[in-house]
Amino acid sequence: MVAHLWINGIQYSNPIARVYHCGELLYEIPIGKFAESEIFVIDGVCEIEVRDRQIGITKSDCPNKSCVNTGFVSGAVPVICVPNRVEIRVVNAEPDLDGVTR
């Protein structure tokens, strides 16, 4: 439970959503820059929506709709539709510094 809360709590300063279908990168969406809601269609099998610095799958033709029920994310938790082989990963566009060299 603690790990789940910790992962969900990760927020990025400049989030980018990478949307994959069948392992191929389709979109890199700077979700922090959308002022209004925007819909993207993934090969006719899914619709994803970007709103309020978050992204999620809003429609899918998969049988159990667990990907739709995941809701919207903005941090480290991915959204995955296994039957349609769609994955959304949110990353920080500016990598965090973990050390400095001279």
C-alpha cells in the first residue's frame, strides 16, 4: 500500500506521455501544455484523452475495459490496454539530475 501511494504521488514538472501501440511509439504528447481537452485515436481500437495535465484511455473495444477504469494519470503509473496492446507511459521531459561531474 505504501509503495502504491508513493508511486502515485510522483508528479513531473514537464510531463510527456509516450503512447505505444504494438510496441511502436505513436505519440509523444507534452500533456502539461494542453489548455483544453484533446482526443487521440489509436488505430481505431482506443481513444485517449489529455486534460488537466493528465492522460487516460476513455474508450476501448477491449472486453473488460480495465484500461478505461484506470482513469487519468500524470505520474509514474502507466495505463495499459493488454488486449489492444496499447501502453501510455508518462515521463519527465527534463531528466532529473542525480549527480554533477567536472
